Amino acid sequence: MKNKITILALNKNFKKKIAKNLSKKLDMFYVDTNELLKYDLLNIDKVIKVAGLDYYNKVETKTIKSLSSYENVVITMDNDSFFYKDNYKFLQETSLFIYLKVNYNYFVTILEKEKPKTS
């Protein structure tokens, strides 16, 4: 039985909002893989610059593998993380995958709302 929901989408704020609302409705725990990695690594860009992308990918895979043992959780992750090597295999047995597809015009509207206001 699947006890996890993994949500993927191009827009991270849209994905996060949907996942948080879904986790509340279903009384599930919410986890964002990027937030976990930022917590573990503090400055991802600096880690990649100093230790390299391979190191970052190993830490990311370790995090995703760890998430595969969680139960009753809604997970958000980036598409490139999901498709990197065997990351999806860690979650496929116990996770329902949802890919949020948004039409182009709506996606542009979302991006416009997220643009920082300049003076």
C-alpha cells in the first residue's frame, strides 16, 4: 500500500502550496526535499562550487533514500532530482506520484505574481 504522495511541478511555489494544503486535508506530514537539503548543507551553491555537483547529488540521493522510509507524508521535489539516477526508484514502491501540469497562460500568470517588485 502506498503511504506517501510525491508531488512534482515546474513551479516550486505552486507545488509547495498544493502539497501543504493536501497534507493538511489528508492529515499527513509535509516535506520539501529542497528545504531538507538547504538545512543539511546551508548554502547549496557554495557546496556545489567547493565540493562539486557529484557530492551534492550524493547528498541529495541519500536524502531521498531516507525519505523513502517515511510514512504518511507528502513530499515535494524538483523534476531533475526525481529523474537523477535511481532516485525515483526509492519512492516508487510506497509513493503515489503526482505531476502538476499547468497550462501556459496560467503558468505565466503565476510567474508574473512572483516577480519581485522594482521601484
